[in-house]
Amino acid sequence: SAVVVAGGAWSRLFLGNAGVSLPQLKVLNSVLRTSAVQDGPETAIWSNGFSLRKRLDGGYTIANGTENIVDIVPDTLRLGLKFLPSYLQEWRSLQLRLTGSGRWREEAAQDRRWTPQQTTPFENARVLDPAPSQKAIKQGWEAAQRAFPVLQGADVVQSWGGMIDVTPDAVPVISQVDDLPGLFVSTGYSGHGFGIGPAAGRLTADLVTGDAPVVDPHEFRLSRFWKK
Ligand SMILES: Cc1cc2nc3c(=O)[nH]c(=O)nc-3n(C[C@H](O)[C@H](O)[C@H](O)COP(=O)(O)OP(=O)(O)OC[C@H]3O[C@@H](n4cnc5c(N)ncnc54)[C@H](O)[C@@H]3O)c2cc1C
């Protein structure tokens, strides 16, 4: 009797097929990891131009910390006005990118509606594994080495990209869909889903079971984007 859509960056596409509009875009972040380092910093740090965290294997996971690439895709135009206030506030850390990633063509060619008999976009592309920005990787790595010269002896052994799913106000949607009783959404974690996942899962469960919600769910309602 209840369905929860918790599809991460895929939630907008999935809900669109059910006639539910979720404003959600993707932002590319780039990360690297190093070989093991002796006597490096023990704490997780987010500072000028880099963020880092020591790994169990003795190396470090390092990111630029501030550079976020926003590929221009058809949804950017569809949702532009909703995201404009956040963009104006955060433009220094957002890099708009029109060409080079192939994402415009990819998303423009994607079906937005399908029947149960058709192959869905999720079967065509099962994982999002975007190429990292080499510029962001280089900047983050250099900034980390400047701050901690002990890192200079290490090698970069891997780098990868990840898509962060964002809502216009960077607040998740944990909500029933008003027009479709029984349909719930738990998504749009806007780069904070690891940190707030346990409580977000609890609130999602409370909404589904009808228990007293662990926190006031009002701020997380889907309808905030469409009704005042
Ligand atoms: C580079 C990077 C760094 C980050 N750093 C942090 C951090 O420091 N702290 C923090 O708190 N968060 C961080 N995040 C964010 C965090 O990873 C996300 O907020 C979190 O993973 C989102 O969880 P989710 O369950 O909503 O979505 P996901 O983890 O994406 O899970 C969605 C799942 O739904 C599945 N799915 C999609 N469509 C379908 C379908 N049609 N049928 C069946 N299954 C489907 C997908 O395969 C996927 O497994 C970071 C993210 C990135 C990319």
C-alpha cells in the first residue's frame, strides 16, 4: 500500500514517469585517493582549496572541496528559474559547463515517459560514473600538499567523479506525494546523504507507517516547490 522512491539522482526521472515533478539537478564532484602516508594529519579537514580524510589503508581521500561542475542539460533550462536564487548565492563555487561531457546529448535523448513493457532509462544506464575533472583533481591535490608537505611523497593512485543530486534549496524531499496517496519520496540529499541518512531514513519510515514523526516534516515537503 506504500511505495518509497529513494532513487538518488535518478528520482526526478522516475517520478516524472508517474506525472510527479521533482526539481532536481546533478552536480559533478571529483575525488582522488593517495598511497599510504607516514605521519600525516589524523582528522578530517575542509580548508582553503581542499578537503581530506585519512583512509583505513593509510592513504587519503582528497577533493577540491569547492569546485562543483554544473553541466548544462535540458533539465537546467526546464528548472532554471527554480534554481536561480541558489545559483546567484553559490555561483563562485559552481562552474557551468556547456560542452565536453556529452551530457546534453545523453539526457536529451533519454525517454521521459515509458510503459512497463518498454526498456526504461534505468536499464540502459545502470550506474552514473562520470569522468572526474582533472583540473579539480590537480587543484585539490596541490592545495592539500601545500598545507601538508608530508603528502608530497605520496602518489595519486585513483581518481573518480560522482554526481551529487541537488534540490533548489539544498534541502531533501522527505514527503508524501499529495496527489498520489501511498507514494512517498525520500531524496534530494544535496551532498549530505551520508551524514543525515540515519535520521532521514527514520523520518521516511515514520511517514510511511503513520507514526509520530521524529522531527517536523514540514520543511521537507515536496509541495514547497510548487505551493506557497
Ligand atoms: C563526490 C561525492 C562526495 C560526497 N560527500 C558526502 C559527504 O562528505 N557527506 C555526506 O553526507 N554526503 C556526501 N555525498 C552525498 C551522498 O553520497 C548522497 O547524498 C547519498 O549517497 C544519497 O543517498 P540516496 O540513498 O538518496 O541515493 P543513492 O545512494 O544514489 O541511492 C539511490 C539508489 O537507487 C537506485 N535506483 C535508481 N533508479 C532505480 C530504479 N529505477 N530501480 C531500482 N533502483 C534504482 C540506484 O541504483 C541507487 O542504488 C557525496 C556525494 C558525492 C557524489
